[in-house]
Amino acid sequence: MSRPIIPALALAAGFILSADLLTAQGPSAVVSVRNPLDQARPSETVVVRAADLRPHLGVDDLRRLHVRDEKLGRDLVAQAVDLDDDGAFDEVVFQADLAARETRTFTLAVGERQAPRREDFKAYGRFVRERRDDFAWENDRVAHRVYGAALETWAQEPLTSSGVDVWVKRTPRLVINDWYLADDYHRDTGEGADLYSVGRTRGCGGNAPWVGGRLAPSNNFRRSRVIANGPIRVMFELGYEPWDANGVTISEVKRVTLDAGHHLNRFESRYTIHGKPRALQHGVGIRKNPGSVVAVQRDLGLLRTWEPFRDDNGHLGCGVILDPAVLVDGPGEADGNVLLIGAVPADGPAAYYAGSAWDRSGHVADVAAWDAYLSAMAARVRAPVAVTLRAAAR
């Protein structure tokens, strides 16, 4: 998941908020979602493709789709997504909590389009030109940012880095816009703060080509495109122009997806080698700060750190999950990072998960809880839910 990149303000996400299904008309369909794991899956994001829906509902505008949770007897917030910005929605997503080995059913019907309320939004992101070309994004648990072109030449503190920054939160409220407005986000005034320093490292889950036994990171991103922007899922792409990666010229389009209720982002990097094709590896890493405690589970493709913040601001956990099948080496260290090295597929994106947790957020209390969360997420990545669609009985 490479396509032309357009300015981030040209949003391609559609929104729908399910009203009472009594307002829906026409045919309906039933989606069954089965959890194959012996563990619960809170905030599971269910994706239903438009191509699968049309034979049952004959609807093109997925913003008119209403989703009813039959177990709870109520309608759910849903979001329509246009993945390729062609004006036609490609999928609809909604969330549910699944118990271990549970199968849940949801009724889909076509009705009146309704916009979500502000309080329904739990995921959001945008290009921040006024802060020297940041791209910042968040959900109800975490916030991150990466750096754009203007920061490279900022007179006060220039920085060239494609690492991932962390903003820690102790509120489910979306804070990006307010924190940028006040411009005081390096100090915790009750909601969290930017307490993390990326520098030229990979930060908390950044990646870079691994060429000749060395990291070869890009410059800052030059283009951005928002694909989906809440209320459930934020998805965007960043474009990195060709650079010299230790003798190999490479460009990259990076797609990032973050869903409500989760600590981990899904990163997908499509690398283009300019010149003779060759096999490529990349390193996915975490900055190793003073006091960092590092752990790895190679069978899960899992790397994590747990470190103290300065000035008695608690602890931060960072984590990375790669498919063990692509894991080549690691953990290793380079340029101030602890790394996993993965093979880049020849015919698709290099995908992995990465994110953070703060022990003052109210969700992850300590390093044991962070380990448990990451292990559970690794299991969820390996065993996705089974989604089936059928026509509703008449």
C-alpha cells in the first residue's frame, strides 16, 4: 500500500456515523467476524471491502452504510476510506471488542449519510506547515510526528532526520492542534507533553535502508498525502526524494496507519532503487537512550525498550514488531539505535508495526504490562480476524 502524492490538505477520507437502522432502506447484509485466538481483541478494526459489499447492497457511496452491532443492540461509528483518491470509496472500517475465540455478527444496511460528531473522533493527523513542515498524528492513546523539509534549514535548530517522534498523552482527547497553538508542549501541564528526543536516530520505530552493513537514512520528507482522517483510522503517506544510501540511490513512499484504541502504528515502506535492481534490507530501530532496558523475542519479531524520562516524568516504552519470516538479523546497534534488520520484499512494501506507551497514560502501568501488550499484538498480527459477508435473511 506507489501512488502520486498530493498535499495533505486534500483529504481523501469519508466519514459516516451510523444512525438507527430504522432509517436505513433497501437490502441488508450480515458481516461475521471471528477471533481465532485464545485472547481478547479490544478495539479490533474490521475492514469490509466495497467490492465485497456491492453484490449484496449495490451501494457505491460507503458513507451511507449503517453498521449495527447485534450483540450490543446498537449502531456503531463507521468510516469510509478512499485508498487511491479517485473519488470512490474502497472500504469501510468499524471497531468492536472481541472475546477469546468469539464470533460476532453485524448488520449492514444503506441509509441516510450522517457526519460524525467531534466527540466521535479518536484518530487524526495533518501536515503542520506552521511548525516547519511537521506531520503529526494521534489517536486516543498516543501521538507522533515526523519531520519535513523546512526543518532542515531552520535557522535556530536545523535537523535532518526521518526518525519518529513521540508525544506522550494522559488524555483520550485529540491534542495536536491545541498543543501547536499554545506552543508549550515540551512541558506537561496535565495532558502530557513532548518529552522525547529523536535527533538523527530512528526515534521510536523509524526505519532506513541497511546497505553495506550500515544504516543509510533519507532526508526529511518532501510530500504528504492524507488518505483517511478519522473518526476511527488515520492513514497517510510521506514521500522521500532520492538519496545516496551508501552508494545506492533510493527513494521511498511511506504509508502510516493508526487506529483508535491502539499503541502501535502500521508502517509500510515502498522503496525504489534507481539503477540496477538489487536485493534490499532495511533496519527498523529505536533510539537507545540512557537507562534504556532492551528486550527481544526473535520468534515474534519483537523488539522493545523501556526507559526513564528525565525530571521524574515517568517511563516510556517503545516497541517494534516485524514478521519473523523477514527477520535477517538483530538485535544489533548502530548510530545510537538498537535495530532489527529485515528483508525488503521485491514485489511489495516492507511492513512492520511500531509504537509507544507511557506509564502515566493510564493504559500501560509498567514494563511487564508493555511486554504483555506487545506479545498480544504480535499474536494479533500473525492471526487476523476472519471476516465473512452474506446477504441478510428476508
